[in-house]
Amino acid sequence: MSEEARKVPSQIFRWFERMKESYDQSIQNTLTKFESYSSQQQDRIDTSHKAEIEHLKKMNEKQSALYNKQIEQLHKDVNYYRQQLEKQQQTIDDLNTRYDTVLRCMLPNKQPNNIKDIFSEHDFLSPIDEEITDDIDYKSTNTSEITYENTKTQFEPTSIVSDEKTINNELTPDLLFDQAIQKRNESEYSQAFMLFEKAAKLGHAKSMGAMGRSYFLGEGIDEDQCTGLAWLINAANLELSQAIKRVEHFATTAPELYEKAKLKSEQLL
């Protein structure tokens, strides 16, 4: 083989080596450029993210400061309105106190303190032929302050009863009532109570009212407000005006007592 023929493979081999080196260098350059570009891109992304985070932090701080300021203002407003409400309530209390004082001054006779102001003798213990009047304001009475006293009337009876048999058999309810008044004037309260009771059981309205008064006062019988009110209810059902006013008073001021007495009133007759 000639010298020229041997040189050809060697030249081809060197040419391939140069091509390989050139290709490797090209790949290396491409990789280097890619890495540089990726690094730059990552730096830009990181910088952008940091800037955005800083912006969000600043916005959050501004919002927090604004909210805190609003909350502080709301607290001030709440305290202000609370103080205004307290002042208004104090003003209302002062006005109510003055109003009560004025009423007490203007209506000195409208505050009865004992049972006589509720159950005056003239209402339930006057003879049949006398006119009944009533000028008491019963609704202003406080039943918790009731005291009990024995009192006397100045009315004269129409006749005197000699014994219980005569009472039962001969006297009308009106006469029984007048005789009861006489006995009471003589301080014979137990006998007066018996006469009132007999007349009341015969349907005598004023005797029923006197029975109610006796029970409330404990006059001639043990004190029993429930039974006393029950008799008043029966008298009111017979349209006795004095009893009607007192029943309305107790229905308003003592509803529990009124309901019990209402049931009991049906049993008395």
C-alpha cells in the first residue's frame, strides 16, 4: 500500500476528533448559556417575589393601622354613648323622684295608711235608711300597711234583739242588719258578727259588706282576709257599690288573694 493510501484513514480520524471536540465545545457553551440564563431568570423571579412580599407587608401594616384606629374610635364612641345613657337614666330617675314628690305634695290625702281608710264605718255600717257616700281613693292604698282597730258608729238601730231564736224566726235581713249595728255600738262584736252573718246568708248585700269588713278587721271573728274578700265579692255581685270598689282594688293590687277569694265566695252562700 502506497504512502498516500495510508495517510487517508489517519486524516479522516483526526477530522472526526476535531468534529467531536467542536461538538462538545458547542454543547458546553449551550449548557453554560442555559445555566446563566436560568440563574438570571431565578434572580429576577426572586427579586420580584421579594418586592411583592414587601409591598404586601406594607399594605398589611397600613390596613392594620387603619383597623386599629377605627377600633379605637369605636371604643371611644361606645364609652361616649354609655356615658350619655347613664346621664339620661340619672335624669329620668331624678324626674321620677321629683314627680313622686310633686304628687305627694298635691295629693296628701290620697295615701291612706290603715284599714279605716279602706273600710270606713259609714260605708258598711250605716242604717238602711241613710244615704251611702264614698269619697276614698281605694286604688292608691297599700294593703301591706293595713293596721287593725276597733271603731264605733253613731247610728241608732231600729230595734233590739232579745235572743238568737227571735233573730232566726222573726226579723228580716234589714232588721238583722240594724240590730247588728246596735250590738257593735255596744262593743258586743261577736254578737254583731253573728247577726251580720245571718243577714248575709239571707242575701243581704250590706251585711255581706259588713262581714267582709269584720274579717279584714278581725272584729268579732279571727282575721281572715281571704274570707273577708270573698264576702265582698258576693256583695259586689249584688251591685253594692262600696264592695265593687274594694273588689276592684284587691283584684288589681292582690291578684292571688283575689283569685282564692273568688273561689271561696262561691262556697259561702
